[in-house]
Amino acid sequence: MGCAPVTCNFTTSITLPSGAAVTNYIWNFGDGTIVSGNNSQASHTYPGAGAFAATVSIQTNTGCTASYRFDSVYFGTPPVTVSAYTATPVVCGSDKARFVAIAQNASSYDWDFGNGNIVSTTDTFVERKFSSLGFHRVLVTPKYYDCPGRTDTLQVEIVGVIAKFLFNNTCNDRKTFSFRNNSVGNITSLVWEIGEPVTQQYNSTDIRHRFPNAGATAVRLKLEDNVTGCVDSANTRIYTADPWLVASGRSICINSDARFRIDRNYTNPNATYTWNVLGETTGAISQPELTVRANLHGLFQTNFVIINNGNAYCPDTVSLNFPINVKGPLLDFTAPDNTCLNQALILTNHSRPFYPTDTIRSWQWSMGDNLGQSNAFTPDPYLYQQPRAYQVSLAAVDINGCRDTLTKRVSIRPMPFLWIIPRNDTICQGQSSSFIAYTSDDLLWSSTEQLSFCSTCDTVTVTPLHDVFFRVSATNQYQCVSYDSASVHAIEPFTARTRMSDTAICLNERLRLDADPKDKVIEWSPADQMSQSNVYNPMVSPRQTTTYIARLSDSTGCFSSQTQVRVIVKSNPTVDPGPDRYLSYGSPFTLQPRYSNNVRQYLWTPGDSLNCATCPNPSGFAYSSKKYTVSVTSDSGCTAKSDVNIFVECKGANILMPKAFSPNNDRLNDRFYPIAKGLRNIQRFSIFNRMGEPVFEARNFQPNNPSNGWDGLLRGTAQAGGAYVYFIEAVCETGQIINVKGSVLLVR
């Protein structure tokens, strides 16, 4: 606002999407003037009076548009005063004076009544009550949109009386008030009126009056000036009460609400209250009731409220007539302000019951990540998954059901990023290897070998003689440390060796070779008659004396070495025992194998049926079929063996059967059974009577055993004496089956 012409400056602030740019600004200043261009700021002069609303529109390179409307601006010209006068030149002090001002084009009038405060009106008249008698000068200035015109001076006279008084009570007697008259003017009549309706009057200039114990009593001072005929009065209301402070309970839990109120209170709507309860002060406030959260433990003996009815009143202090006991757990735990992500958060609980007898019966920890929970007194160390700030809280409930919660903020700091390339490298001794550590934080390298390198650089190059292990740490601004490692395997020269000397074996024997060291790639040659040529300990069976060479190399081909083993092959002895022989039972025989010239020792098994177990040509008798094995040893210690069978001929003569038997239990010929030689077993032994009926049968038993014979009984009944027929099916030691049948006489 102001007087035209006025120059205004306009500025725009624009937010654009990525890639967009303003190509044109269109300014409309609201007075018919429109300007376009690429300037984000504009200046315009408004030549005349009026209200103007400027707008700006923009266009972007993407074809988009936007507009903004500025707050309206107002400009005017100085109004011309037509008239200004006092409508009431003389007025009683109890009344309001009236003033009038009229000006062309005026949108408002500023009035100065001599007290330093400007009153602005849009109407052409104003009323004002003055607080003192005599003449008062009033200034009025018309304005058009805050553009001022000529200021005119008006005058008014205030006559008569102006009623005023002061009052107060004392803290010793709050019901008794003193009133002091400080009115001005020609006072010809004065009356104090107490009550409504009036219950008592005083005509003294100053008075003292005792009011009821409770209530709101009206007090009026009435004045009169007989000369001017003016009258005036001053009024107030006196508030008295016997207030009583009431609380919701004598014992409460920590962090619960306690409610306080004032009964029989003052009815003064302007009273304020300052509360001092449960160790805290609240106010001054306008409410005669208070709900306060119990934040402190203990027995609070002093709880009171101060009632302030105004400057004329002595403040009234109202105390609670009983103490309030605040119970509950006294929570305290320690936690680090900052912890690295890879470190478990360790909490230490120092909580206890405020009163030792109020045992705490439950604990509840929350780690602030919707995952970590614990009901232990002290929770286990906790490892967070993400770095950020967490609100760790502890809640406890005691035997009274009182619950308290304590929350602390813990910042979990991120770990430094650390990545080493490569992590492992293999080189030949004498070569160099380089490692790069990727991080934005402070580095520190260390190694297992005494090597020369930059321990704080991101790139390390070494030429180790042996294997070396690197440990790398990265430390960030929070002193959090990440570790990584790398290693170099330095291939060292080696010597191939074998723990074997030249070794002799017999033809067709096998020998296990061996070569060291075992951590190399190996290849044996020649590979003929070898189990596997690429193992350290292959089996070989050479046909002739052979030198085996083991060639060893490391896996990278840096170094190689070889060793050898000579295997001497000795000739084996030979033995030909001849064909198997079939002899009659008890026939003599002589074994006559053919031997090679290098045979020096002989051993026959079984040797118990031969006349000599260590002779080249032993002899014996054919009482049973047997296999004889001869083992021979050459002059070089090599051995050979061969077998020959002596079979006893299988025929009926091999079975001897009695012609009669007498089962009379005299232990002589009591049973009839097969007596045989050269048989393996009896498959079937059957006996029949003269009617062809079977009376006995036995199967699969050894011959020459009376217990397998017939005792002359059939199902426990002795059979009649006479001739019986038998049938035998037997297996010889050669495996041949023979059948024998005949008759026998049972003698009774």
C-alpha cells in the first residue's frame, strides 16, 4: 500500500523436473500491462490508484505451462477532507465523546486520542470515553489505501466526575477488604453499595468491609456533581471461598495419572491456579482441575495449589491433607550410545524396586527392530541386522501391578566396505604378486612374513619366498573395523625322492612303489604292468627286471624333479605232478612229479599219509581219496606249487554188509548197518520184509556208524525173524553214485 505512483519488484522461484527448462515468462501486472520474455524477475510502476493482482505464467521446452497469482497490491492518492468536527464538545466523564470526519476517496481514518495509540476506522465517526477530566486534543488523518491526506485537530472537554477506587485484602484475613476512593472531579455526593440487591451502604470516602465465607459480592461506588449534573459509578465483584484440595488416591503407580480438583472453589472466572503436586509445578493455568502424570517415585508429603484471584487478592494456598505415595519399578540400564553393526549390543540392567518389598515380577525388553525381545533380567547380547538408530526399551511390572518403561536411543553404526582382489594368488618363487583393497576408509595391511610393502596403501605388491597370509582392516569414522584376508602361495623348488632301494621280486609277484613329496603331480614310466601311472604308490608286476622313473612337478608347472626304483625279477621254479590216479582201496603208490632244475626244497601236504613230506618222490597207500599238494622253493627263494589227486575206485566191493544180525541187546550184532571204504556218505539205506513192506529207512549219513543201522524194530515193535531185503544208494569220494542191494537174516 502507499501513494501512487509506486514501483513494485516481482521475483519467481521455480522447481522443474529433470531435463526441463523455462523458455518464456509472461507477466500480467493487473493494470492492463503484459510483458513476456526470458527473465524470472520483473519490475513495474503503477501510475494511479487502485487494487492490482499481478500474475506470471511460464512455458517450458517440453510444452508444459504453469501460472502463479501474487497477493494483490493497493495504491491510492491523498484524500481531501470535507469536514471534521466534535459532535459532543462538552461531555460528562461517565459518557463517551463523539467525533466525525468526512473526506473524499478516503478508505479509512486514523484517530489519535493523545495516548500514543492509533485507532483506525472505516466509518466516518468514532466514540471515545476518556479517563481524565479537562480538555483533550484529538488528531484525525484520512487515508486512501494507506496514502494519507491532511491531518485535522479536534477538541473536547470532559466535565463532572470520574469514579475510581482501589481495593485489597490481607493474607491474615482474606474475607475482609479495604476500599480506597481515588475518584476525580467535583464530588458532591458519594455512596458505597455492597451486595446485589444492596444489603449495606457506606458514605465514607474509604471503607473496610468483611464479606461472606463464600460467594461473589457486588461492590459499587456512586458519585454525583451537582454543578454539572454529571454522575458516574465504578463497579467490581469480590470473590470469597473456603477451597478444599481433593486427590484421586493416596497411592499410585509410577507413570500413571493422578487427578486433582478444588472443591468449594472461588467462582472468579479470571482466577489462575499454580499447582505444586508430586514434586512438579504446573501453571499458572485457568483450570481448577489438574491431571498430572506421576514421573517421580517417593512419598510426597506436600501437595498444594496456589489460587490467584488478581492483584487485589492475597494468593490462597490450598494444601492436600494427606501424602501421596508413588510406587513402581525404578528402571535404569546402561547401553552404549554407538555400536558397530558387527558387534553385539550389550545391555546392563541396574533396575530395582523403589521400595525393596515391591518385588519386580516381569521384565520385557524390546530392541526396537520388531525382532529382538527378551524376558530376562539382562538380555543376551543382541546383534542387529541393519545400521540405524534404534529405540531400546525396558518395561517392568512389580507385584502391585505398577509398570514403568525406560527407553534409550542406540545408534548402530555401519561397517566399512572392504573388498580385496584377488583373495588368493599362486606364483612361482621369485615372481611378484599384487593385491588391491577397495574401501573409502583407512586401511592397514599386515602379513605373516617379513616383507617390505606399504601397510596403508590400497595396492600392495610383494615377492615372497614362501607362502604368505595377509590380514587387512578398514576403519571408518565411527571406529568400526571390517576385516578381509588374502594369501599368496609361493611354489618352491623341491627334490623328488623314494624311500625304496633296488628291490628283487619273483616273477608274477606284485610290488608297491612309492615316491615323495606327496603334494605334487606324478607320472611313472614305463606304465606297462602298472596299476596306475599317476599315483604316488602304484602296484607293479614286471615280467623282467625294470627301472621305474617317477617324474614329479608342482600343479602350476613352476618346478619339477624325478627319482627312480629298479625292480629285479627272478625266475620261478616249475613243477608238473602228472595226471590224477585211480587206485583200488589199499593199493600202494609213488608220486613222481617233474621239477625244474632250480628247485631246492620240497613240501607235500597232507604229509601224514606219505612216507616223506619233504622228498621229491614220496610214496603211500590208497586208503582214501586225497589231493596232494607239493610246494617247491627255488635257489633264489621263489616258490611254486601244484596238486595231484589219488582216488580210491568206487564200486560195490567198497561196501561190506553182514549176512545176519541178532538184535537181542547183547551188544553183539545188535544192529544192521553199512560198513564201507572209499565212500563220502550214504544217501539212502532202505530195508523191506518179504511182503515188500518197508520196515526201516535212513538218509544222508556217514557209513560205519551203528547208530545209523536197523535195530530190528518197526515203530517200537520187534519184527519176526527171517530174511529181509535191503537197498543202499551211496556216494563215493570221487562223487560217483553206486547202488547195492541184498538180503540179510534177522535171528531171534
